[in-house]
Amino acid sequence: MKFIKLHSKNTSIVYKNSLCSSAGAIVYIFLIVSILLPLLLISFMTQYAGFDEEHRVVFEQPKMKFKFQYIFMTEATFEGDENEKLIACSTFPYLNKFEEPELCTKIKFWSEDYDYDGNMDKAYFNLHILLKNGTSIKLHKFSLVLFFDGIFKKRCFLSPPAVLIVEHVFDRNLNDNVIIKGDIGLVQKNEFHCPILGDKTQSYFRNEIIAMNATKIEEFSTESIRKSIRLNEGYIELLIKEIYNRKNLEDNYASIQVELDIGLLPVRYISSFWEHIGIFWLYFASFFGLSFYITNRIKDFIFSKHWVNSWEIIPWKKLY
């Protein structure tokens, strides 16, 4: 029967001496070097390692939910009257006084979830506007404000205000079908803060941009709304990519449609003490394993060449 190699074991050669000997000093020095070398490497690579950064960037798709609150305001002229008049359609009671009867005949909102994860990936808002109701109406510049809830949950529960603003001008020669396509974007003045062990601080947001019982027309202007949302540490806004003005097939109607893509957003968070420790330990353990291996190989070479005094014990020589 032919025998083959099934297993092998390295022979261990031991070198002995007292702790206060020169050989002991060499071992201490290499042990200290194997610890200090990773620390030095990490200190030089700080800007690349990132454990000392004050914030972390996490990519997350917010869970968007339409609050069914909107403001549509436009400047219009009526047949036989060249003076512009402010008219509005809104879910806010105060603006009902500026509403033209049967102006906003149909409002529709729907969304799509492509990956079936419970988060809307695309949302649509459509506003149908009646241009003739006994008297012809010509619409000019308009503003549309949509109110959403935007929720981040990857690190902790955060709900910055999500207010999407559109300002555009109707083409005076057409019964416009205005199509606005855009993405959502996150604006952050400061990093968000999540509660951690020993620190319960959490970022706070003012989500009521306009009170439902507001009674001043200035509070509904886009300038006032932008000023209110900018008081927050962060907020979600509409980043318009494309706007199309197309001829409406129905002569008596105009329409506004907003198509909103909802993707991943870079969210900045304040780094916690434990995150710094975790990242530091990750890099230290990686470098320490390498430095410990290198210093051990150097010690093997020094002791095998007998550059330091030590008692060499070779296992197989015990048999003789």
C-alpha cells in the first residue's frame, strides 16, 4: 500500500532567557513596535480612514406621504377686464375667498412603488383647471405648493418638512398642459443628530409651515413658505429637471401635472463616540495583525542567527 501525506505540523523551536536579558529587551521592543506601528499608520491615514470625521453620510430613500394639502395661486384676467386678479385653489380655508367657482374641477394624486418595498418611487399630482365658465379666463404666472411628509428611519426616526414648490408661466396663446418633471432633494444646514447611549439629543423640525387657521395672504406666498422651511436644520425640496408646455386637447381646460422621482438621498449625521471607537478598532485590528506578523518574522530571523543570547530548544534533539 502506498502512503501519501495527509497532514503536517511545523516544528516549534523555542528560545529562552530571563526577562531582564538583552533577548527579553528585544522582545519587549518588538511588541511595542507592533502596537505603535498601527497607531502611526492610522494617524497618517486619518483623512482616508475617516474615523475622526465629525459626520457620516448615509444614503437613504425617504418614505414620502402626501398630506393632501396644496396651494395653487395664479394671476388671471377675465374677458372684458384687463386687470389681473388673484385667484386660488387650496385646502386652506382662508384661500377659499379667492377661489373662482368651479375653477379647479379635478385634483388627482397617485404613486408607483417599483420594488414593492412600501416606499413610493414615483408620485404624480394633476390639477385640472376650467378656463371657461360663462366668462373666458386667461391664466398667467402661477405657483403650486405641495405638502408631503418625508421620513428617514435608517439611523433614527426623522421627519424633516417636505414642501415642493413650482413657479411657472402659462403660455398665453395655448390652453396649456404644463408638465413638470423633477426629483426630490435634501437641503441640510447642519448634520442630523440621533439619540445614542448617554446622549438623548435628537434633531427637531418645524413641520407646520402654514397654520390651517392662517388669515394673512402673505403667509401663503412662496417667499414666506421658503422662509419658514429654511428655519429648519434640513428640509426636502423639489429639484425641477424639465418643464413642458403642451397644447391641451380640450379647449376649455388647462392642467398642471407634477411628476416626482423619489430616490436615494445623501443624509449627513453627526458621528457618535461609539462610531469613532468602532472605526478606530476596525483599522487598528487590521494593521496590528500585519505588523505583528512582520515583527514576528524579524524576531525569528534575529534569534535564528543568534544575534542575542538565548537558550535554543529544538524538539527533535531531545531524542539524542
